[in-house]
Amino acid sequence: MMKNITQYIAKALMVCLLSLCFGSVAFAQQDFTYSQYMNNQTPLNPAYSLLDQNGSLNALLRKQWTGIQGSPTTFIFNGSLPIEAINGSAGLVVMNDQFAVEHLTEINAFFAKSINLSEKTHLGVSLNAGIRNYVANYSSLDSNDPLFRDDVRQNKPNIGFGVMLYSDEYFLGVAVPELTFTSLGTASIQNNTYFRNHYNFSGAYLIDGGKDFKVKPAFLATYTKGIPFVANFSTTMYIKNVFGLGADYRTNNEMAGIVSFMFANFRLGYSYQFGTASNNIGGFNNSTNEITLTYRFGQHLEDINLL
């Protein structure tokens, strides 16, 4: 009898955790949100790949709520290659996102094309298409409980587009990398957050102080219907094109410290994100650790520009 009561309490706590943390988790699991967006915009807006004249491979691992079993974990891989003959680029974005019993895997291929508006100003447009696989294994909590009996499994095609105005000093972009016309259903505890349209607005400006010092302020705003609008504001300082130090602030009361190191073709980045409000998720450790690794092809890597 006591064992059954304990199991019931544990399941109830799981449901409460999923419900109470919906706001934070829903934002975390919007389309490709991460602290180091200023160094790799391609998963947010594939038109950003046009800024890279060499091509690159990028990997990101993001772990939220350090020390909590089943906490949100995201892995993103993206790669692109330039198509110089048509001022274009093409590539792939792979994302794996997991929170407790919910799991999303997404693969998108993209193509981007640049139009010269002037000698220094360009307009880039991109199209992406792929597939999303969503699984929610509620029966793994307790298959005998009607509340957790029905699992959710769904495959859906995905299309998206992006637009970016850019030069050597700045970029401004808007993208809908996940464009959804139909809903998943009503079984998911997150009310189908994964399968809503996501809108990304981003920009950055490079203040060039020469080879020894550069500053890059940037912003990212994301909107999804039914989820509070959140904006990010960051500033990164680069010293001798080798070391980067920055900070990011989110309007949902979160901040992140960011460091990066550049070694010829490689960039290694780390960020630590934490809540600033006194009531952050009941007061437990909701910090987020994020690691990125980038490899850029080619030989023209002396300057930090906007990448």
C-alpha cells in the first residue's frame, strides 16, 4: 500500500514539474534556441550561411537544469558549403531535443541564394525542407495508469524560409525555419509546442577596432504562438582574433556568460546560463551548460568578421 502511494506521489510530482516548468521548457524547446547564437546563426536562419565564404561544420551540445535527471538536452549539428558560381550555399541541419519522456529529432536540408544590392550590401534568401519525428513515451512512466497509457508518435514534413540583409559589418534577418499548417493532436503535455510555427528575428553589428580588438553586439528575438515573446541581447569582445568574451541577457530573466577560443580553422565556445529572478523554478539549480565546436574550411580565416 505504501509503495503504491509513493509511486502515485512520484508520478504526480512528474506531472506538476512538466506543467509548472512549461513556460521555461517551452521556450527552451522552441526552434533551435541557444546562448551562442551570435557565432552560428545557420540553424536559426539558413540564409546566414551565405556570410561564410569557406563553408563550415558546427556542433552544439546544450544541457539544462544541471544535475536533474531527464532535464532538457539538445544536440545540433549543421554544415554548409558555398556555391560560388551562383552566389549561393547549401547544407544540412540536424537537431535532437529531449526532455523527460518527450523526444524530437529533426533533419533539414537547405539552399540559400544571395543577390547583390550594391558593392557591399547583399540580400540573402533561403529555403529548407526536411522531416520531424516526435515521440512522447508516457507509458514508460506507468503503463497501468490511464493517465500515462497512451504514447504519442508522429512524423511530419517540414518546410521553412529565411531572409537576411547583410554586409561585412552587419546583418539583419527574419526566418520561419519550421512552418506548420496542421497540429499534432492533443496528447502531448506540452500542447504541441514542437509543432507550432517559430519566428526568428536576429541581427548583429561588428565594431572593428583593428586586429587587436573587435566588439560584436547582437540580438535574437523568437516568437511562437501561445508562448511569451522572448528577446536576447548580447555583446562579445574579441581580442587579437583569438579570444572572445561576452554576455547575453534574455528578457525572461536569464543571463549567460560566454567564452570562445579561435585556433586557425577551429572555434571552441562555452556558455553558462543562469536565472536572475528570485523565484526561478522553485529555487533549484536551473543553470544551463552549452558547448560549441566549429570547423571552417579554406584559408581565408584571418579575420573575425560576423561569423
